Amino acid sequence: MTESVETGAGTARVTWHRAPKARLVLAVSHGAGGGIEARDLQALARVLPGHGVTVALVEQPWRVAGRKVAPAPKTLDTGWRGIWPALAAPGLPVIAGGRSAGARVACRTAVELAAHAVLALSFPLHPPGRPEKSRAHELLGSGVPTLVVQGGNDPFGRPDEFPEGDFELVEVAYGDHGFAVPKRAEISQERALEIITESVVQWAASLG
């Protein structure tokens, strides 16, 4: 089921993948360069409902409007805040999540929106080649249980670049920023996605 939601940044869209006996909602938004068709978001939407987690794939207003470039972080946060009441409507704890820019939004707003936890997929720790421009403070400031799932070859921050902190980190070996793995890798693309979904299922179960 897909619903439109009016926000202070324009009309957003939520596509629901409901669990038969849901105990949690995982709301995940896309990055600045793509939409909810991203391979990791689609894999979560396929797998998690079978484990009691309803998945809400969130399209930010700029994406719904057909624009090619994401707006400033403040506008992304405004859109996410406006979507939140619809995500919380089922009356279940909501895990705030996203990939790349969407992960940053989830971290920045988690405490304010009383998110149950944060799932950060391909967290953009820094711009490619610019490690001095760290965004670690956003991740470290999430204030709730946080899981980072990161590609081993992500130019926006490899797993070994992340600081010590109060979060869990799962590496998808060989994966780039979109979790694509090269053909020569020792794991298949299918296995890379399984690592993501298995990790999130296990982590979500530990949240209670």
C-alpha cells in the first residue's frame, strides 16, 4: 500500500510492506542520489515482514516531485518530521532508518522524534576523498540504539574509518556505497544482500 503524506517540505510518499503480526515498524528513506528502488531497501522490504517487522519505504518530497538533486539537510529533516506521524500511526515502536543522506536524517532527528532505534545503511562518514570533513558527530549523537551497515569499499567511509562509539557496525565485504560487489569478489551480490537482511533481522530481534 502506498500513501501520500503532506509535510512542510512538500508531498512525501510511504510504501508499506506490512508484517502479518508486526511488533516493530522499520521506516527507511533513500539517499541523495537514488530512490526506494535501491537494492538494500528492496531486500529489507522483502525479508523483514516475515520476521515481525513492517517496512515503510519513505520517499522524500524532493524525490516525489521529480527533482534530481536533494535539498539542504534542514529541508530533508523537515520532510522526515512531517512523515513521522504516519509512520507512528500503527502504534508500534518505529526504527528510523535510511541509506546515505537518509541515514544522516535518521540520526539527527532520532531523539526529537522518540525513535526506538536507528538503522544507518551506508552512512556517509565523509565526502569521498575528504576524511577531514567528518560527519561522525551525527552518528555518535543519535542517542538511541544504532546499527550501521557499511560496505567494505565504501568511498564515503570504510568500516575501519569509523570512530569508537555506542553503535554496532556490520561490514559487507567488498561492497561499495550501494552495496554492489565486484564480480571478482569472494561473495556474491545475493550473499551481500543476505548479510544486510540477516544482520538487521538479528539486531531488530535484540531490541525487544
